Amino acid sequence: MPWHIYLVEFLSGALLANGVPHFVQGLSGVPFPTPFASPPGAGNSPPLCNALWGFGNLAAGGLLLHLFWPGKPLGWVVFGSGALVISVQLSMHFGKVRAGR
């Protein structure tokens, strides 16, 4: 399988994992950092912005997953790795943001 297919599967996992906290915080009415905040990624964006950003991530990740469905176990490992990598990175980043650093 071409390498770019694995890259798309990785990106799909990352987008789906990134969409969850933004969408949930938006639906809950809680301000949460987005790339559109000031400063980007550290300041809080309004809940509506988070709901839309989260939905966009979920839609894009779902579309990529639909178009490039992992047919082999390695594809699912790459997809899961994308979700895990972005989850770890975001948890460390938002932990520092919430702690005020």
C-alpha cells in the first residue's frame, strides 16, 4: 500500500480525536481554547466556535476514514496511532494552558 494512504489514516485518527473535546465543550457551553482564540491555542474561544470547530474536525476525520477505510490491521494501528499521538500532545498542551503556564 502507498505510504500516503497511511498518512491519511493517521490524520483521520488525529482529526477524530481532536474533534471530541472541542465538540463536547461547545455542546456543554464551556469556553475552551481553539486555534482561533487570542493567543491561538491558549486563549478561550466561545462555545459556539468550539462546537463548530469540533464538528468540522469530526466531519473531516469521518470523511477521511470513510474514503480510506483501513482494510488491514496495520491501517488500524496507524489510525489508532494518530488518535493516540494527538491525544497525548493535546493533554500535555491543555494541561499547561489550564495550569496557567
